[in-house]
Amino acid sequence: MDLARNLIGRINVGGKLIASMKTLLDGYKVPKSVIVTDQLPKTSTGKIQKNVVRRAYARHYQAERHADPEHEG
């Protein structure tokens, strides 16, 4: 039950964040989606391991790209 509530809360936060950005930014600057996570993988020096993040969320970005008609062709 707590897991479902936490997931729904994260979805609401992402949606609210995007809605807020739409009022402040030009449309092309607003992200199509937001991924909320507890922490990001970091190196021993504290830098974010972007390659690990990209690999972990590759399916999310592929699904988003296929659903966006602008990326067809």
C-alpha cells in the first residue's frame, strides 16, 4: 500500500512540475516527462554517472520517442 501511494505521489509531483514549467517557459523548453528518483548513481568523487542513468532509463526514453510524432521519419 505504501509503495503504491509513493508511486502515485511521484507521478503527481512530475505532473505538477511539468505544469508549473509550462507557465514559466516556452513550450520547446518544457520536458515531455520527468523521472523522480530517490538518488542518482555517483562516482567516488561525487559526479553523477550519466551513462548509468541513461542505461537504467533507456526503455523510458525509447517508449517516449516512439510515442512522439515529431521523432518519426
